[in-house]
Amino acid sequence: MKKGLTKEQMAEIKVLQEMPDEEIDYSDIPPVTDWSNAEVGRFYRPVKETVTIRLDADVLAWLKQGEKGYQTRLNKILRAVMEQQRKTAA
């Protein structure tokens, strides 16, 4: 049993999983047609991969300024550049 779920909840989930998509009532949920403002990583965390990277010392010092988490900041910067390039390519 999954942590925090009762047997009844697990049984309900199982019934819902086995339900064909055609039987699901989506009438109270508006369809999402614009995903441009979707937040990557809010509910889904992409798989991280360990890499070795060589950075200029001044760039690394700049990234390490302020709070902890320079690797997360670097990832956000690179993701922003990647997404901008994807937009211009599309």
C-alpha cells in the first residue's frame, strides 16, 4: 500500500486506472490549449545527470555569489537559454 492511502482509496484508484478513457467525464475541466506559461519542474523534476564541466574562474565566482545553490542557478540559466532557442527555432 502506498504511504498515506487507505485500502479504500487504493481500491478507488485501481477502479479509476482500469476505466477506459472514453468513460472519463472531462466536462468540468476546460481544455488546455496554451502551454506557453507552463512551469517546467514544478510538479515534474527532470532526471539529473552528473557531469564534469570546466568554467572560467570569474564565471564560477559570479555563480557562487549570494546564496547556496550555484549549480541550480546554472541549470536555470541554461534552461532559459535552451527554451529561448527552442522558441526562435519553432
